Amino acid sequence: MVLAGPVLAGYSLRGGTRAVKIVPEGVDFIATGDPEASLDYYLRHGEWREDLRRNYKPLDGVSALGAEIARQHPNFPDVIAEMELSRGCDRADGRCSFCTEGADAAYEERGAEDVASEIRALAALGVSAFRLGRCANILAWGGERTTAGIRPNTERLRELYTAIREAAPSLEVLHTDNCNPLTITLFPEESRACLEVIARLGTEGDGLSLGVECADPDVRARNNLKVSMDEAVRAVAMINDAGGFRKRSRGLPSLLPGLNFVAGLAGETKDSFTWNRVLLETLLEKGLAVRRINIRRAMVFPGSRLEALLADAPSRAKERAYRRWKEWVRDEVDPVMLERVAPSGTLLRGVITEDRSGNIIFGRQLGSYPPLVGIVSPTLASGVRTDVTVTGHGPRSLTGVAHPLSLDACTRTELMAIPGIGKARAERLIAARLYGSDEDLIKALDDPMIAERLKEYFIDLR
């Protein structure tokens, strides 16, 4: 047995606690460096070296050879394959206090052709959903290193996305992962051009995770966080402007930001959550959309910079203040943002059903942070694909009905899930069932506007 990866730095069952160094037992080998480099050395020389490192060059062409393993996934071919694009931190001014990315390795990038080669092999097997992952900042890929940071290179990024499109011309999903808002602050023109490339050549529903972490200026300074509150707002606005369009009239926006917040940083107080609240209120007032909001607690690793900072300036925010802030986000912000991202009538293609609770079966699309949708249907089985029309919004999830419904066959429960159809109208529709004309439908519904809107939901009213 070989033990490798981030767990060697320590582990914790939940955020907000100190990670504990593990004492490995029953382990044959430990790989403190890159496990694939140690394994390669072992296979070639018959002895183990635990601290070996590799770069991306030896992997050129090799990654495609492992594509066959995708067939072993229990959900194949309904899987999303994550392509490693780069590793390490691209910042020139050091990492955030809590971050371990790039702590012991320089920033490096994988070549476009190698990424395309792996995608080509996966696509030949039937995989059609891809995500560019492990990348701390998509805008840095292919860019020019400067004293301030990596300047985005629009042409290189376009070459990457074009190569992927050519490798898998029938792909359904092409999403990405992280975006450093500091890059947008430092290089706004180049960043805007790159965002437009991602929005145009990626697929709808894509999201760029922005590590805002905390809007409190004191916490930002102590922990070397990326951007101020005003800079975060400008980054969100730029991504909305570049990618907020919908490629289909009823589809999701092409590209939107996601926000990451971290609690438990050095110098934090209850007022830090007020700063975060002001940031989100500003986004709401400006009519901007955020794809999703992640809130987590920092994990403190032994010997990390955050551990040292907390010794001098511990977080003084109480649990109650943290929970109040988090509940406010879930109750007051998430539903509004979800409605902006996927208003009622939005058509979600290829939702894969999962677990059932009564008359609702939950599902998600393949993609990066796909929204959870509760589909009102007493009959849909789990593990199937279906298109869904959005009918409502809740904390962190959507409600919808299968698309299209048949007015002659749908249940009262499904009818009542549609906006404007209450119990009385559902009963009248069920009582009549067969309609010879739109006039009959209008008579049963009592409202010509609702009758017109129902055409979005029912196959027999087109």
C-alpha cells in the first residue's frame, strides 16, 4: 500500500479545526512528493524513493493511455472528466495564509495538445462532459509572467479551447474551475478578452470560482487575501458582462462567477461577517448574478502560515455570529441569485435523476457545481436523463417539472408545481383533460396569460 497526497500534511473531520498529523500504519511506502514519479522509479529500478518530483513534460501522451479507466466508473458514460490544467499558485505576492496550493512546488502548466489528446481519447470512449480542473487561475494559463503576476494571453487561451473543441466536436459540457479575481484587477483588458473566449467556447452553465474569502480589509491584510470588496464587485460585474448572455433563449447563462468565503482567518471578528454581508448586498443591489456561494471554515495545518498568524491574532468571531451570517446567505441571498441564474421557465437539459423523497426526485446536470433540482414527478426513476423546466427556487436548490409534460397524462401534483396553477385550476384541467382548442384551455384556466405561459411546459399545446 502506498500513502500519498494532501493527507500527509494532516487531516481533520471538519473545517475550523486544527489538522492532525497522521501516523501511518500498515503502509508499505509513503510518497511525500509526486506519487506517480515515485511509482515510475520503483517500476524501473525496483526500489522506492519517496520524495521524487515530476513536471508535466514526461506526461505528454501518457495521460491518453489511461482513458480506458473511465469505463469502470459506475455511472459511465454519464461522467464528467476533469482535466488537470496546471498546478501551483500563480500569485507573485505570495499565497493566502490558509492555502496549501503551490506550497512546495512552482507554478506549472500542462500543454494544450496533451490536454486535447486526453480529451480525444475519452471522447472516443463516449465521454462527452469535461472540466478543466486543479487550475488555481484559468486566466493565468498560457500567460506572461510579470513582477505583478501573470498577464493573461487571449490567443493562447483561445488555442486551448479550440484544441479541445476539435478533439471532442460533440462534447456536451466544457466547464472550468477557478479564477483569481486579482488577475482581473491587475489586467482588466486582457482578462475581459479571455473571459469572452471562455464564455463563447465553453458551454452554458459554466462558473468561475472567485476566492474572495473575506471582505474585511483588516482580515485581508493579515492573511494576504487577493482583493478588496470593491475589487471583488468589479470582478463579479466583469464576468457577468462577459458571460451573462444565454446561448439558448431558455438556457442557463454561459458564464457566471461563484464566490468562496472562508471563516476562521487571523484577525476575524463578528464585524468581518458584516463586511461580507455588505459585499453581497452590493451585488444584489447592482442586479448582478452569482452562480453559487461557498462558505467554509479554514483548516489549520501544523507549521502553516495561518497557524502562526492565529497565534498572534486569533479569530474572535463567535459560533453564533458565523451561523447567523451563513443562515442569512442561505435564506436571503441564495434564492435571489438562483432566480437570476435560472428564472422560472428556464430549460435544464440532461438532468440526471438521483434520490427520491415522496413525489420529488432530485437530480443534477453534468457540470461544474450544477444546481440541485427537485423534480416534481411521482413516476420518474433514478439514474435517468430528463429535461426539466424550472418552476421555483429555494435555498441552494431549484424546483421543476419534467419537460415536456403531456396535459392529457400529467398528475395533479405536477400541475400544481407550475406557477399560476393552484389546486382549483389543477382540478379543472384534470376534469376537462382533452381540449380541442386554446379557447377551451383559456376557459378552464380563467386567465389567458397563464394559458399562454403553459405552452412552455406542455407538448400538446405547442
